[in-house]
Amino acid sequence: MTTENFGWTGKHIRVNLTASTITVCENDQRIMTQYLGARGVGAKYMWDEVDPKTDALEPNNKLIVATGPLTCMPPAGNRTYFVTKSPLTGGIANAGVGGYFGAELKFSGFDFIIFEGRAKSPVYLWINDGKMELRPADHIWGKGTEDSEEILLAETDPMAHIAAIGPAGENMVRLANVITGGVTGARAAGRGGVGAVMGSKHLKAVVVRGTGGVKIADLKTFNKNISKIWKYWEDPSPSCAQGLGQHGTIGVLSFTNNLGILPTRNFRTGVFEGAHKISGETFAEKYSARGARPSKACFGCPAGCARLSVVNEPGYEGKGEGPEYESVASLGSVTGVDHLPAVIKAGRICNDMGMDTISAGVTVGCAMELYEIGALPEKDIGYPLHFGDHEALLDLVQKMATRDGFGWIMGEGSYRLGERYGHPELSMSVKKQELPNYDPRGVKGQGLAFVTNNRGGDHCRAEVNCSEIYETTMLGYWSPEKDVDAHAIEGKVEMTIHYQDYSAWAYDSLGFCYFLLMDTPEQDVVDLLESATGIKFGGVDELNKQGERIFTLERLFNLRAGLSAKDDTLPKRFLTEPMPDGPSKGQVFEQDQLLPDYYRMRGWDKNGIPQKEKIDELDLS
């Protein structure tokens, strides 16, 4: 008997690429209510159907492309998650992306897609209002995401939305991502090598057109709840949410540099003398299509944090989406490059090739340090490789994506690169995934999140820095008001766990952009969810328990995959080398003090393994 669905469509697609079959399935209502959608549902299906020890690039691995119950709903219900086993970390991967793809998938009648097996030759999946077919993709295999987007729109529907890989995914580069929107509208499911998994399955793209809708359980109350959330955006906190509308995320760069936590020259320090040359202010003045005004927004979003760049300088000409803060910092300050046209071009190359800008930039930074200490011979690269060399940056990101020459080992990521040349400690990564751009010596809660997040070095699965350095009211913390000291370790374990559990359900499983949640009280998010779905989830505490269930299930997957407590560590640099400059001068990360308390408060044993009582409590036994 079919149950009427609100919020969810009630259906998903299972695609067996080996057999070239497509099956429409009804959702398991128990799974949907316990795991909600997106990241949570993806983790559950990975746990149930994939041996965690399987090779990430073999056909037995699966790829789940999932939306949440609030995807396709205002304000900012635009997120989609790509969940699989990571070829970069060997653990769980869940890469989120905004834009329009997720809303289009739900409008076509489906909550998620499960891909399994491997096609004999390249294919793409075409979904058109519930009608589906696998089509040959040989003619676009080898093409970048921009050309692929143009060809696929011409072949299907000009109003369709596309998630595609570029040559990096096809070459199974461990840093490969999935791009929606081509280069000029690029949004990236960036982390963990999810694009390499698509490439291993010979799946070039998913193309979706949907003109349907989704039912709301209590439309009147739902509209009231939307209006309430909208009011928070009308008077946002100045240092974070408001800044997104004014400068986009690139505006963060000057802020982190002033705080002394902008990773510079492979995280040697947190202060970059060339920061003003690659800042949001410089970008708005010289290279933004619309100055400081928003260029575009994702589905249903009032912020418009995306920017469109236009560069006319000879050798760097082009236009494209971004750049975002993480891209500019990783490709800029981490490599010591202060030439903004080159940084923008490097980001465009990554988007067209389908490669994570964070991991790409940090891997180049690692190579530069390896060369400068004499561990990496010039003959292997083909030229001297010094920090600040913007032409080398452009050459290496291209070669990484195509696996050309020295680019082959760089395409394996910074850890494997460092390991090959005898210095894995120079990989600024956790669980082999490169760190984002907040030096953990200056933000201790964020550092603990880096150490313990299930998908490796990552900030999006627990933006603890929002409470340590920004003026946001997220989760009831606010650094100026609540006197949160970014350098202190007191209270940071509880704060990190709170962020991780809340992120697991509210940010990553509902399909809602977390920028819009930064100033939204938790209960208001619960009210929006319950009015959309018609289900009473038991309030904030019960939903946080669902978040803990999702987080713990991912931990169990990682443990079965072979990861352990030894992987819960920052690189030695942060533990033993005091910050040399700036406001965080003298700081190190006190991992030995924080991690045992974290395990204890999680209900895990001293080896980071969830105890039976905790597993039973979370209904995971």
C-alpha cells in the first residue's frame, strides 16, 4: 500500500550500469524518517549495500545521488549529495552541491538515485519528467564540463540541469569532483573524489528535466515558517551572512588573513603578505562581472553569494563561476601565489576538468615545499618549483587532471605525493583529504572537527569556526556575545560534537543551504521540516539524535573500511610547530588534550570505537 508523501516524492531510481537497467522503487518510509535524505539516506544505503572494504574504483562500490525533504523548497532548498566510498580517503565520501540540479531531480519525481556496477562504455542518464534512459556518451568522453554541458543541453532539453564529470573523473584522479552548471555556472560536489567514482563507472553525466511538484503537508504553516526564516536574512549578522551577499565567500580571505589563520605556503604560517592582491575587494574592483553585487544565486536563495568572474588580461582571459574563498586560498595563499588572474584561471581549469580546487591547491603547495626542502628533484617536474610561481600552478593543475607526466602522482593527492618522496607529514590533510583554509592552530574547535570528521579534512561537516571567529547566532553560540575564544580549548569538545550532529541532519540531510541556517534558530528549522513533511520528529533533541545516528553510522563504515584512531590526527606541523606570525603566534593544536575527551563524550572507547551501549541507543545494532 502506497503512503502519501509530503516533502519527499516517495520514489527513487536504481540504475544497474552493468546490466543497463533502470528500476523505479518506492522509498522505505522507515529509512526516510530515521535518516531524512541526502547525506543521511546515502550513508544508510552505503552501510546496507556496500562492503566497506571494497575498492572505491571497482564496480561493487555504489554511488548515491540524493536530495533532502526540503530540496526544491524556498528559501535555499537547493542541495544535493553524492555519497560513495572515497578513493581519496578509503572511507565514506559525501560531497554536497547547490545550484539547481537537486530541485530539478525532485521536480522530475525522485528523491535519489542509486548507481551500481560499471557500464561497458561511457553513458549518461537522461531523466525527463519520470521517463529515463541510458544514452551513449562516447562523443563527450574526454571533453570538459563546459563543452559537455552545451552538447547535452542540445541533445536533451535546454531547460535541463546537469551533473557531469570532466577529464579528471574519467582519468580517476582521486581529487575529481562532479560539476553542475558547466564552467560559467559551476557548482561543485567537490570533496573526496566522487568524480573519480563516476568515471570508474563510465558514467559521464546525469541530465534531469522536471516540471512536476512536491506536496506540502501544511502549506499555511509552512509559508509562515518560511517568512520567519526570511526575516533573519533581512537582518543578518554582519561578519558572515551579510558579507556573503556583499562580496560572496571570497570576502572571507581578508578576514582570515587579519585573524592570522589564512593558510600560507603549505600552512607554514597564517599570514599572507600578498592577501590584498587576491582579496574579495580586489576581485570586486577588477574582475567581478558586477562588482560587489551578486552575480547569481542557487535555487530559491535570497543571498546570491555566487560571483561571475571576467578576466581580460592576455594569457588569463576567460569568464566563469567564482572564485570562492576556499579556491582562492588553496590555489593562492597555500601556494604563495598572489597573482589573482592566474588564481582565477586555475579555478576555471579545475572546474572544466572536474577537480576539487581545495585538494588541487593544497597538493601543489605540498609539491612546492617538497621541492624547496630538496626532497623532490627538478627532473621529475621538468622545471624549478618555488612558492609563488603562478605559471607552475597553471601547468600543474592541468597535468593533474590529465595524469600527464608528473601530474600522474599529483593526481593521487598530497598524501600519496608526500609519501612517494619520503615526507607524508608535508601533506596538509586528515585521512588523506586535504585541509580547507582555516589554520587549526588559531581555531581550536575547527581543528578538532578536522581531526574527527568522517570524510577527512573538512569544514562543511562542522563549521565550528562560525562560533569561534564569526558573528553568527548558529546553534546558540556567538563569539562576541558568548565570549568564545578561538584559541581556547575549554568547551570546544561539546561545541564540536554539537556542530557535527546538527550538521548531519539539518545542513546535510534536509537539502537546505547552511548559509541560510547560520542565523536561524534550531527550533525554526524543526518547524519548517515538520510543516513540510507532516511528521512530528520530537523536537530539536530528537533530531540531533538522528544527526548523531548518521555521524556514528559513518564512523562505523570507516572502521570497517580499515580506518582507525590513528587516522584521527592533524599533520605534525600543527601539533609541534608554533604559529610563527600574526594574532595566533605561538599557538599549537592541543590534540592530545582534546581527542580523548571527544571519544569519551561520544560514547566511544579509547580507540575511537563506538561502544555497544551507544550503538544500541542509536538503533544501529
